[in-house]
Amino acid sequence: MAELTTFPEDDKCPKVCTDIGAFKKAAKSPEQVQEELESAEDKKDVPKGAPSAGTGPEQEPESTRPPPSGLEYLPNLKPGPDGKVDWTPLGGMTGTRPGVNKYSISRYSLSEWRKHNEHVLDPETITESNIVDYNAKTSIMQAFGNIDKQQSENCKRLKQKARDIFRWKVEVERACKAITEEVELLEIERQRLKGASRVLMLPESISKECLDLRSNRFEPDLVADLAEQELIKEMNLVNEVRATLKNTLNQIEEQMAINKAAKHRIEYDWCDKTMAYNTEAINLSLDTKSNTIMFKPGSTRFGEYSAPIEYWEFFCRENVQNCEAARQKSADLRGSLNAILVNGGRKLRNQADRTDMALAETVAITQELCTKLEETLRNTLQRIADMEVLIDNLKDSIRKMDAAMKLAQTRLDNRNNWRPHGESVRDQPHLGLIEEVKKIHETVTSLLGQLRNAERVREDLLKKRIVLERDIASKRKTLNIDRERCGMVRSHYPSASELAGH
């Protein structure tokens, strides 16, 4: 196919020539063109009628030669493998896809055929399947190994937890027996004591009333401050003084109530620990082959009232300690029933003075804090107003950017749609308009970011305003309770001589 030198009659160039025969006569090499030019110059120098030096009798005279047509300046075109002349820009390049004609059905080159075979025989899928098989088997082995290890560790943890629960269960059971015995002994003493000190009922009621009033404070101010600690001390001191009196039946009854409450709590705790120990025993008896195991949707969570392990240890210890403290206090009370403390009234009066000082200090601190909160609230309201003005300015600025964006995009759209043919070029004005759109977009994005930040800050300021107003209301209620209501109640506190029984 590559040795064909004939020109078929139907292969004609539609733009240069109309006849392939004329093209073959006219197409000359550059050497032939140069020789013809030199011979033409020589003929100009020879006189008219004189024969030329290199011409024979058959050479045509200059007057009968056709004028130059320009074909001698065309490139030296050669036919391709199919016998056709290729006028395309790829005609002189090598390595292109072979042509398809009526003599051949070849569509791909030999290199493409080899590349296709190499792609078909590529072992990448086989290799990937081996890798996936290895990874899957390894994952299965690791999964079962990890699950077995995790189950073994959890069994050890369950055993340790069961031992801890059993240890605390024994401690709680011992404390429960002790408090039960103490309740019975105190009941015997209560039957022996029938009188009660009426004077001590007033300080007790005052302290209790103050504690009840302070419990009505709002949540931010429900703190165990110095005043509350002093009030609690005052209550304890009243109980201590009452324990020293012969006719302290009320204190004994209160202690009896405390003992019963402690007994109730410790019995409740013992029931909880018994149930927890039984649960852990059941869990330890289960394995993967048990008949009672099943799927439990929603079990992968903590309980509704679950707490950290540190709290559990603290709770167990606190229950036992509280029960033991109540039992010990009751025993001490029974041992000191016949003792009379002469300075009981003086201690109560001193404690009352300390409580009044603590209340006054708390009132001063709360008043100062309320003033600062009100000042902060005013500043917050001013900042909210400033932030709203800033948000309006940002929104107005963003709206003003729309006109500039419309202008730039309209100019770009006009240049893209209404510049014909070769006029549609990437000139400097077009690049400048694109850069302008980009800058406007970046500016709008930045302003929108600032707007979001401003709105977020405004929301934070509004939330802070709500918190400040709530705290101010809380502080004012605390001031009313501590200064007005508790002050009025404590003005009826008996004097030291009255407490002493004079």
C-alpha cells in the first residue's frame, strides 16, 4: 500500500486544482523552479531571433510559453499510503492513526493494538483480589481475637465489681444492724424523758425559718455561703444544748427521726447492693452459649441515673459514714442526757451573733455584686444597640455591592455575546472586568462573614442580657430574703439570760 504512486482520478484538491493531471505537470521541485528562472534571465540577454544555447529545435519559443500560475511555489506534496494527498495539518506528522479506506479495514495502529492487549492482560484486578482476601481473613482473625480478649477483660472487671459490691454489702449490713439496735435503745430513753425545754424551741425555729427562707433563693444564689454554714452550725448547737438538758425530749425525738431516716437509707442501700450483686452474679454466669442471651436494642447506653465510679465509692462510703455518725451521735446523746451544761445559753448567743455577722457580710457582698451586674447590663444593652447599627450598616453595604456586581457582570455578558468572530478576544478590559467581579465577590463574602459574626455577637449579647437580668432578679430576691425577712425573724432571737433560763 505504501508503494502506490498512481493518482486516482477522484482524488482532487477542491481548493487548489481541478485536475490531478495538471497538478502533476505543474508541481515542480525547487531546483527545477530555480533552473527555469536562470534560463529566463539568459533569454532576456540574447537578441531577438538568435537561438538559445541550451535549447534544441523542439524547444518552445518564449512567446508561446504559458504564464506562471503559482503552482511552482506550493509545497512538495506526496501521496499517502492509500494513494491520497493529505492536505490537513497532520499530513506531515508521523505516528498518527492510519487512515481507513476501501482497501483496508485498519482502524488502530500497531502500538494501540499492543497497548490494548497490555491493558487486557493487566493483573491488577487479580492482585487486588488477593490483597482483599488477605485483609478480610486478617480482619476476621483480629476481630475474633479482640472480641475474646474484650470478653475476658470484662469478665475480670465484673468479678472485681462483684467483690467490691459484696464488700460494701457486708459493711452496709453491719451498719444497718448497729443503727437498728441504737433506735431501740434510744426509744427506751425517750420513754424515760418526757419533759422538753421550751426555750430552745425558739432558736431552733428561727434558724430553721432562716434556712427555709434561704432555700427559696433562685438557682444562681443557692450556694452554701458563710451565712448558711453559720445557720447550720446554729442548728447543730441548739441540738447540742438540748442534748445537755434533762428535759430534752424534742432533741431525742429529732435524733430518733434522724436514726430512723438513716436506718431507712441504709436498708434501702442494702437492698440496692443486694440486687446489684445478684445482677453481677447473673452476668458472670452468662456466656456466648447461654440460652437466655438475646439482642437488646438500646442497651448500649448508661442508665438514667448512672454516675461515675468515684461517685459510687463516695456514695457508699458516705452512706455508711452517715449511718455510723447518726448512731454515734445517738449514743453520745444517751450518755450525756443527765449532764447539764451551764454555758449552753451563752454558746447559743455567741453563735447567733456570728450568724448575724455572716448574714450582714453576705448582704453587703450581694449588694455590691448586684450593682456591678446592673452596670454590666447597661453596658450590654449599649453594645446590643451598637451591634444592631453595625448589622444594618453591613446589610446596607452588601446591598450596595449588588449594583457594582450587576454592572461588571452586564459588561462581561455584553462582551461575551455581542463581540463577533475575531473580536471576541481575551483583552485587558475583559480580564479587568473578571478581576472586578472576583474582587466584588470576595468583598461581599468578607462582608457576609462580618455580618454573620456581628449577628452571632448580637445573639451572644442578647443571651448575656437575659443571664444578667436573671442574675439581677436573683440577687434582689436574695437581698430581700437575707436583709428583710431573715432580719425580721432573727430580731426575735432570745437573749443569753433567757436561754440560760433566768
